[in-house]
Amino acid sequence: MGDTQFSDIDSYINTLFAPTDPMLEAALEASNGAGLPAIHVSAGQGKLLYLLARIAGARRILEIGTLGGYSSIWLARALPSDGRLISLEVDSHHADVARANLERAGFGERAEIVVGAALESLKRMAAAGETPFDLVFIDADKQTYPHYLEWALRLTRPGGLILADNVIRGGEVLDATSEDAGLRGIRAFNAALAEDPRLEAIVLQQVGVKGHDGLAIARVREA
Ligand code: SAH
Ligand code: DHB
Ligand code: MG
């Protein structure tokens, strides 16, 4: 089966299970209009994030890498009305677009975008004794994924979930000799996720409208 067929079938699945709606459409239009790159998750991937958050009963969600807030909207939709989403973004233009998109989608109160290098924000949150999260979604700069995992572990409650996008990268992840910093980060992240005794994890290979990539799914063990 070729890439076209995978993409067609993904479209078929998305049409059935993650049909677009005015809020998501408006968020993507505003993001495109503001010149943001179209590297957001697909509708189906967003639905999967939403479902994982619902299954986990998540009330507090941390996202690392906001862009225009497309995945943030999917995650925020999984929250109860008194739930909280905090999303970390280094680019203030991206953050402005995301804030407007979240506001339009009705999540102005529930969602907060924190501008700054995510590693610094994570350190600050941990030092300030931030209440642990039920779910952390990692989707920012790939070379820093191993560090994001360490901080995510400190900030996730036992039994909570740590998810990460883009962990297969069209199969480039097989190249142990790559000197690409992002790819090395992803390889180190996957290895750490597999080995860490505090976690039980799997990587879900994904093919479709966003090409070939993968989502890591990990559960933090109770002590
Ligand atoms: N989660 C989004 C896509 C995120 S794209 C969605 O699916 O809709 C990755 C984002 O991470 C970009 O907006 C980029 O600006 C941001 N980013 C890159 N390096 C970062 C860093 N060091 N700290 C915080 N955000 C970063
Ligand atoms: C890139 C980042 C992403 O989060 C993604 O889903 C796809 C691509 C990137 O930086 O190239
Ligand atoms: Mg991504």
C-alpha cells in the first residue's frame, strides 16, 4: 500500500471520527493567515489526544509546544469545566495567535499560554511547587525531548500520562549515525522512555495525512 492510499484512508477515518468544525477550522485559518507553519497535529491525531485525555480523566493538562493552539483546543475539549490547560511556547507571535484561537473556542479561562523557552518554564513551575498534571503532551523542539521527559516526570502525578508527538519522523529514527540534533533527541527520548523504570510505554506508528510519524504514550507508575 502506497503513501497515497494511507493518506486517503486517513482522510476517510478523519471524516468519520474527527470531522472538522467551525472552531477548529477558524483556528487553522487564523494560524495560516498569521503565517504559522502547518505542523499542527492532524484532526485524527487531535481526536486521539482528546480521547486519551478523556480516558485518563485528565483535569490538569500540560502541553509543551503550542504553535497556534490547534492541539490545545483538542486537549482543552477533554477537560471538565473547572479543568486547566497550561501550554508552553517560546514564540510570542505563536502564543498570541493561540490565545486568540483558544478564546474564540471558548477556552479563554481554562487555558493559559506561558511564553518562554519551555525548559525554563518547566524549571520555574517545578520550583514553585506546581500542582502535578494528569497528562503532559510534548510537541516542541525535538532536540530537547529528553530534557522535557525528565521535567514531565517531575510534574506528572503517579498514574498520569506522558505523550510525545513526532517520535518516528518518516523512519529517520532508525538512523543511529544521524548527526541531526532533532533526530538524536528523538532517539534518546525513545530509548529513555523504553528504559525508565518509572514508566510503562509504547510508541504508536502513524501514517496518513501528516506522512509517517509516531506518538509515544507512557504511563507514570505508582511508586
Ligand atoms: N502542538 C502544536 C504544534 C507545535 S509545533 C499542534 O499540534 O497544534 C512546535 C512548537 O514548539 C512551535 O510553535 C515552536 O515555536 C515551539 N517551540 C520550539 N522550541 C521551543 C522551546 N524551546 N520552548 C517552547 N516552545 C518551543
Ligand atoms: C515539526 C514539529 C512538529 O511538532 C511536527 O508535528 C512536525 C514538524 C518540525 O519542527 O519540523
Ligand atoms: Mg508535532
